[in-house]
Amino acid sequence: MKAVKFFEMSTEELTQKLNEKKAELFNLRFQHATNQLESPAKLTECRHDIAKIKTILRQRELGLSVEPQVTKKKGASKRK
């Protein structure tokens, strides 16, 4: 996943995504150990995604980047 997509996520979404990626990495390691892993590049990609997420979370912690603002779309209101 591109880093730009991670920057667009909120801190809560990033934390959730980090937990998902850690679980995915755990499963990929087991597949690799049992020779069931189709593509070893998935391990590298997953580790890189975890590093990107941790970097963004740390930048927000230090105040080097800000969480994106949630904006409401115009015309989204219901009419009766």
C-alpha cells in the first residue's frame, strides 16, 4: 500500500491497520516455515507496510504531521 493512503487515515484507523498487518505477518511467517507461502515478497511488503504505519504514528505523536480533517460532502443531506 502506498504511504499516501496511510497519511489519509485517522490515527484509530492506522492503529487498527497496524494490528491487522501484524496478524498478517504472523500468518505469513507460519506459511513460510511450512513451505506454503506462494510469494516471499509478501513478507517484505507486509513488513514495509508495518514500518510505514509506525512511522506515521510516531510523526503524529511528535507533532511533525497532523491527522487529516474529516470533511462533510456537500449535497449529502436527505431531502423530504
